[in-house]
Amino acid sequence: MPRDADSILAADFPDVLRKIRERTPARILAGRAGAAYRTSTQLELREAHATARDAVRAELDLESAFGAEYIKQWNLFEVRTEARSKEEYLLQPDLGRRLDEASRREITNRCSHETDIQIAIGDGLSVYGCCRASSFAVAVA
């Protein structure tokens, strides 16, 4: 997060406060212009909000994320939760916590019970920071 505009205020901060601000993305001691944030802080907030909205709406595409060769090498396949879309997931998050029946059958058929580890990659609320998902890719070794 750019804080060049804060450099004037930062010069007045004791060292401990400056160190705290350097170690966190939180907007602490951001300063104000009257009752509102300064323009630079307000623009940073709007940019962060837009980035978060984009992350929530982003979809995971296995082929573009990993490439066809990687998918084939690791035998990746896609399964789905009971949430049929991001919109439905956002309105009913519990649906994103349960695989649909067809996906459960596919995992049972394709995944070995003898395997020590199997990896699921989800595209939940944020492709960039995976949460509970509406779509998964499962690697079978």
C-alpha cells in the first residue's frame, strides 16, 4: 500500500509508531481531513475494495492456471459443490461447504483410499486466497 502521502505525518511519529505502520497493511494512524479520510487514504480504500470485489468474482480455470501438461501429469479433475454459481454461494455459503452428489461419486471412483495425501484446490470467495469453494480441482497421484 503506497504511503508516500503519509511521509509528512510519518516524520512526526515516534519510531515505535512508524515501525508499527511499516509492519501492517492496516490503515492505522491514517490521518484525517476534517471528519473524513485524506484523499490519498480514501483512494487507497477504494482501490483495495475494488481488488477484493474482483477477487471474489474471479473464476479458477484449470487449464490457464496450470496448463494442459500439468493437469495430465497430476491427473487433475474438477468437481463442484452444491453451490451452482458464485452468486448462489454468496447468498447461501453452506452450499459451498458440501460437494454435490456427482462430485462425491467421482472422487470416490478416481481417488485411491491408499494414498497418503490428496490435494484439493478451491476457487471459493477468492481465487487469490482460497476459502470455501464452489469449484475444486483434485490431484490424484
